[in-house]
Amino acid sequence: MSFEVQSERIAAVPGGAELLVQLINLSLDAPNESDFLATALDLFRKTVNSKGVVLVRGVKGQWRIIANSGSGDSLPVELLSETLDSEKCQQSEGWTAAPLFRPNSLGKLVACDASVDPDIFDALTAAVGLALIALERRFQQQRRADRLEAILDMTVHWNQSRETDLLLEKIALASTRLLRAERATIFLPDTSNSSLIGKPALGVDGGELRIPINAGVVGQVLKTGKAARIDEDVSAEQQQINRAVDEQLGFQTRTILCVPMTNSAGKTIGAFELINRQKGSFSDEDEAALTELAAHATVAIDNTQHVEKLVSSKRTVAAQAANLVQMIGKCPEIEKLKKTIQRVAGTDLLVLITGENGTGKEVVAQMIHYLSQRRDEILVAVNCAAISENLLESELFGHEKGAFTDAHQKREGKFELANNGTLFLDEIGDMSLDGQSKLLRVLEEKKVVHVGGSLPIPTDARVIAATNQDLADLISQRKFRQDLYFRLNVVTIELPPLRQRGDDILLLAEHFLGNFCIKARRDTPAFSAAARKELLSHRWPGNIRELRNMMERLAFLTDGQKIDANDLDFVNAPTNHENVVPMDLPLTEATKQFQVDYIARHIDRSRGNMTNAATKMGLHRSNLYRKMKQLGMGEPDEDSSGD
């Protein structure tokens, strides 16, 4: 019978309309069902002029009073059963009983000891039922609102998780608290899809439970894609419980609620199981709530697993890149340099790397990055000398659409791209003064502003700068800002030229030659004694870059198992203008300057070994000392030649 029909029946009996209005108003204000029923039955008792009214519930042949207004000491069981079976008002032995008008009433009846008209009693009972429906809907909506608010709060925290195991623990804890269950477990298939892994699993080593993919209630849910419930009072359902798991966990399962976890593609990816409701069995409302919770959990788990894969791939790529970055060498300068890099890498200090072209400044920057806590983030390298002055600011700080002629769209700068990572500014000495000023501001404030924009954008990029120029000299020429120099010069790492690294030259040569021979698919040839001597005596104006290029040529363009001195195709680099004698000097001064430079270059090429330098110039060491004194070159340091 519909709500409208029942309302008409209630309004047709004496006092029915007034009772219904009172009951509906009461349902809107009652704080709980118990208070509502106590007041509602008292109003009902007065309306039917009865000494007492009771609300009873029949479950599996057992009757229980759930609300009492002055009666119900001895219930007429047969009358109640007949009323429940016939679903209409019945009278017997001085009792009148009628079923409540409410869906899924689960055997709830109103009974009283008055001899009233059955139609009137039935109609007035319907009024109680309608009001109870209104009350339960209000409570249900409130519970749903509270549940949705709780789920929303949960999912916000879930979607911040980056580890699946931690996320599963959060979901399980939240679901047990929300639905008042003792335990919660999320079951996902393993990689072989042959078993299910349940997490978290209390009392199990490793915190995970493994079961066959088709086992028990969980297996049924995965197979059918439908929710399943096990009630405490239904023996047939209790037989579905996997008691072997209970024995393994030392636990007793009484009730189960399990729902499938379905992704956006409609595929069932797992099951969400709650065990042992704290009071009674799980309800339809609990099932709806867990289904809703499972939907959000599925999205969170899918996102977290995707992030885990990305992070894992990112770490793998970073590890592979780090393995490719090596500093070959055992000379004291390089050993000291390695220790400095180790100490500096673990900090966020600014680092300035100096040294000639080709000495490996970018390798040092890469090592600092890959040894730091930022190794999984990006390393962005910018060659300041390779970018025009007009575009350098846009490259570093980004620009807004329309900021200049070719700015067709908004673009992030290198500082934004390197956020949380490392920004390597190579050839910093070639940056314009205006660019230096803006770089200094970014280093101080940790914020960038796009060209053509006004909004400050935070950045946490660690800056490593490098130059082959003498910044102090540039400062004196007013080509480099002194305040920027002091800001960059927190830690300075100076790389020695290759000619000063002794036997490291041979180590590097063998390293590069071996790598290139692998690419050339040939055995690595050995250096003859003459070739080794030539490698050690060469000045290497191009430093490691020159050596690497030579080894690449040897790997691809030579044959045989040995490399001799005549195979070494040294490149005669153009003479540095600083070593050219000016044409405006008198012959005597020009001759003196040439001799000074000539002697200095031989000493440098011999790595300070005065005996060796003198021999190459056709002099005795004592004559070399005398000549240097005549030229005003000062007393040289004692060498280690031993003669």
C-alpha cells in the first residue's frame, strides 16, 4: 500500500491526522530512535485510549519488546505470529496487534490491550510506521552525509600517499573506524595472478596474507563481481568462512562483509573485506558504505601504484645515469677533489667550479647531483655562453605569452624545470650584467618572475656554476658583479689541467680507449712504452676533451694490438694569443719575453721537474736556474727528480 493511500486512511479515522502530524514533527526533532519511540507510543496510547502499547519485533520465532509504554508483560505469541503472517491487524484475547507500515520492517508490530476498532488501530499504527520511516530516513541521510564527509577527508589523505603498503594500512584503519569492524583487509592478485595477497594482515609475518585466488568469500566476490555477507546467526553462511585462515591467525571470524574493487574500465582488480562488526551483523547500509569506500580506495590504489612505477622508473634512470658518471684518476689533486665532492654533495650549498676548458667541470656537477638527496630529481644544464643575451633571461626565468615578439605561448624557465633538482650554469662568466643582477635576486629570494610577468614563482633548485675564466679579473674589468661572485663562491672547486695529473693521463687514455673499442667491436690495443711517454709529455691544451677525442680516433681508425708513438695524432691547437710576443716591443724586450714564456711552458709541460725541463731545452739544470734568475723569473721550487 502506497504512502498516499496510507495517509488518506490515517486522516479518515478520529484523531488520525493530528497523531500523524505530531509524529512527523517528533521524527524531525528526536535525537535518536529510542526517544522517538518512547514519545510516539505514549501519543499512540492516548489516541487509542489504552493502558499500554508495545512495539515488538519477531525474528526467527523469537519475540522481543523494543519499545514499551506501560504494557507487554505477557505477549500473545500466537496473535503476533498470525498478524505477521497475514500482514494485517488482528484481535484476540483482549489484545490488538498490527504490523508497522514500513519497508523491510523485519517483523515489527504494534500491540495494545485495548479493544479498539481494527481498522482504526491499523490506520493509527500506520501513522507510527510513516513517522518512523521519516525518522530513519533523516538518520540515514545524516549518516550518509557524515560518511561522505569522512570518506572525502580520507581520500584527500589517501591520494597524498606514494607507497601502496602504507596506503592499504590507512584505508584499512579508516574503514574499520567508519564501519565499526574489528579488521579490514584489501586483497589484490599477485603478479602471477594465481593467488591473492591480503594487506594489512594482523598476526601474519610480513603483514600480508596469501590465499588461493578462488578461496572462500573473497574468491567468490572476485569471481562473481558481487558483494557477499556472512551473518552471525545463519549457519549455512557460516560454513563459507575459511576456518583454516582463522587457525593461522589465531582469530575467530563471526561476520564478513566483502565487496569487489572495480576500476574505471569495469575490471575487478581486488576485494575489500571487513570482518566482525562490533555489534550484530553487517547491514545493507554498511554494504553501500563499503562499496562507496572501495570505489575511492580503488582510485587511490591505482594512482599510488602508478606513482610507484613512475618513481621506480625515475630512480632506475637516475641510477643508470649516476653509474655513467665517473671521475677517473688517482693523483693527489683528484683524490682530494673526490673527498670534497662527497662532503659537498650532501648539502645544498652553492658550488662554483673553475678550471680550463675540457677539465671535466660538468662531470663534477653531475657527481655532486647524483651523490645528493636530489639524485632522483632532474639535473638541468645551461650553457650561458651558447645562449644569446636577449634570450638568456627567458631561458632561465621563463616568460609569459606575448612578452616579446616570438613568445607565442607561456614557457617555464630552467629554474622552474630544475625545481627540487639541480641547475648547472656553465660558463657563468659570459652572462650579461643585467642577467647577473636577476640571477642574484633569484639566489637570494628563491623565487623567479617570468619575463613579462609579475607573479613570483617559488623555486628550490640547487645551483652549481662553472667557468673557465678568472672571475676576479672580470670583476676588475666591471664585467662581473662582485656581489654575485661572493654569492656563488660559497664552495669553490678548482679542477687541475690534465697536464698536471701525471699518470692519470694513462688511466684516462685506457678508460676512453676501452669504451670506444667496445663500440667499435674490437679488442682494446695496448700502448707501447714510446706511446705512453708521448702521452705523458704532451701539453694537452684541450685537456680531457682532447684526450677523449684522440682515443676515439685511435679506436676506430687504427689496426693491430698495439698503439705506438707514431699513431698518436696530436692536434696542434692554435697558439693562445697570451703567448704571442707583442709586435710593438723592442727586440731585446721581445726576446726576453719569449725566453720567459718558453722556459715556463717547458717547466709546466714537465710538471715541475726541472731536470727534465732543462734536458728538453738542451741545458744543465744549474744553467737553467742561472738563466731563470737572469730573466727575473725567481727561484723555482725544488723538484723531485732526485739528481
